[in-house]
Amino acid sequence: MTTREDASTLVRRMQECFNSRRFDEAADLHTPGFVSHPLGTTGFATTAWRMITARYPDMRVVARDVLVDGDRAAVRSTVEGVEGAQPELFEIFRFADGRFAEMWGASAGFPISARPEDVLG
């Protein structure tokens, strides 16, 4: 079982890996069978992070709320560094063995040309 502190720390570590572009280090925070439901992928792939930060090199993600219940956490984050917008991310993570196992997510406030699903898809 993942404690509240462990879950919050894991979320913040992942965001720090994103913000500092330490993508390979972030891979160690995910289980081998990690599932990203929004991307429809299995296994943590740094490709998506590399694509979005190549397009928006100043992009940073900052957790504002982390709510933990059992083996899941709901996270509301703001996104900085996207011109002319103040987007937010809403993500739910499931943990297994102290690592990210699954992720569901949605975003709001991105300009149409900057929506993650458009940049990555």
C-alpha cells in the first residue's frame, strides 16, 4: 500500500523529473507495465515528454492539489510556459509497489494548437 506521503512525494518527484527534463529518471518511477489511458500506451515512454517539451521548451508542471485514497491519487496541476494560456491538468494515478502503475487524465485551458493530445497525436 502506498501512503499519502509516499504518493505525494512520488507525484512531485515525477513532476520535477519533467520540469528538469530528467526523463530517463522518471521512467524508474513507473512499473514496467505502466498504462497511460489517455495515450493508449503500455510502459513508460519518454517520447511523449520529449515531443511536448520540444514544442514548448519553457513548459513546467506544478501540482496544486494531490488527493490520495488507498492506492490512487488525484492530482490537479497548473502548466506554465505555454504562451497565452494558463492550462490545467487533471490526472488520476494508481500505484503498485511504490511506483506509478496507471494514469488517466484530462486537460483544460490549452490553446487548440497546444493541447497535449494534438501535439502528441
